[in-house]
Amino acid sequence: MSNEHILITGTAGMVGSHLLEYYSGKVKKEFLIGTYFNPTINLNDILDLCVPLELDVRHAHAVEKVIHEFKPGKIFHLAAQSIPTVSWLRPIETMDINANGTINLFEAILSARKLDAAYNPVVVVACSSAEYGASLTPENVPIKENAALLPLHPYGVSKVAQDLLAYQYFKGHNIRGIRARIFNTTGPRKTNDAVSDFVQRALNIINGKTEKFRVGNLTSQRAITDVRDLVSALVLLAEKGTAGEAYNISGEKVYSMMEVIEVIEKICEQKFILETDQSLLRPTDEPIIFGDSTKLKTETGWQQKYSLQETVNDMFSYLN
């Protein structure tokens, strides 16, 4: 097999599906390998775009089989348990998928290299702003890549593990891992983040299913990136990023959760009755999440193109 193959793990997640769509217009279907497990999107959105493979990244031999068979030249490792609130409930599973799944991928590359010493893929690992945790204070933002990693939940800890594993396998084995520290990203197909939850609640009110708009902490602030801008950053990192390095991918504008609701109200042309739901409040919550993407922009030329209003409009269109 040639190194023309592109492997995307986690294609049945929001980011993976959009990355798959991007490459499906540029790469022959047989060269595009998409793995999925426990889909969070409609599988029909992706099955015709790639060679689809069901893969649990916790199973080392199964991961090894995929790498040996296709020997992809570009790998985007997006498969993960990616919901912070779920990580409080299932911390062991979160660590197993995110940390051990990453080890299995890198070990599979080493195994393939034993048979082909020249095998040297670029691996973009989907890391997270959640790694910064307690470092994300108002005086520290927009936060830079050299800030202390002080995660506040098991998901954040698992992403620190992924991040440092990519660094370790680069230093120890010269595997070209690139650590993409992804900040709050949303868009069509997104579930279980504030923006997608807000859009769904607005639709429920518009459709007469409920009267009140449930909310959690409305003072927390987030820089928000459209998934299509994130995809362009990941593609650019695979082409121009420096192996072993970490890169923030963050929106340039910060919104309070109340401001996000105001954007939704403007699109819907109505005001909502807000009701605080205690179950939506986290044990710990970063007051502000906002990253400095200068390094990414300088090295790859990345620019954010989509406004929050455009993103939310497209989310409504997808659900309608």
C-alpha cells in the first residue's frame, strides 16, 4: 500500500465527519479510511465518503491491523470520549479510550515500521484546551502553548496524557506527532456542548415542546470556533506543522454563555424564559477558555473565517 492513504479515527463524531467531508472532495474514496465506534452522528452522513471501518481504539490488535493494512501517510487521531461531564461519571473508561487508544495507535506505527523502516506518517492528535484547566484565568488569556497544564476534570487529564504521549513518541521514536490543542468548537452535528444544547432547546420552545429555556452557568466565557475553521487548521497542521510541537486552535472572539443565547434569540426573533438547572452546573468550570493561536497562524497561515452567527444559522438549518 502507498502512503497516499489518509486515516481518520473517530469519523462518526462531529469533527471527524467534517474532516472526512473535506477530504472526500480531494481524495479517492479508496484512499480515505474512516473508523468509527459508538457514533454520535448519523452514520449515513459518512459511510459513502470513505472506506468505513468499525474500530474500538482500546483494542491494540485491531488498531495494528488497520495500520498494517493501509499504512496511511496522514493520520488524524480524533477517536475519543470527548465529553467532560461524562468523564466525571466514567473516568476509567475516559482514560482507557483517550490515553490507551493513543498508545495503541503509536505502538501500531512502530510495529509497522519493523516491517518497513521507511514508514513515517504524520499524526495529528486531537488534544484539548481542557488540558490548561486552572491556568485558564482572566489574567492568563489568551493562553499560550507554554502555560502549565492543570486540568480540572478526568477528560482534561486524559487529554494531557494524549498530548504528552504524542511528544514522547516523537522524542523517543521520531514519530511525527503534532499536538492540536482544540478550543471550544461547534457546528452542524455537534452534540453535548453549550451552543448545540442551546440551539436544541430553542427549537423545542419554537416547536411547542417546552416553555422554559434551561441554562447552567451563564457567566462562563468561551472563544468559539466553527468546525469548518477547525478542519482547515487540522489540514494545515498535517501539511505545515512542526513534528513534536503543540498548537492552540482557538477562536478570536470570546462570548459569555448569555451572549450565545442572545445570538440565538436574534436568529429566532424571540426572547426566551431562562431557568437555571442545577444539573447543568459542573463541579469545576473554567471561568474563561480563550487561546492564543499566533503560533498556528504564523506557521500555517490559518485564519478564522466563520462568525458565530453563521455557525448557529447552519446548526439550525441542519436540525431543521
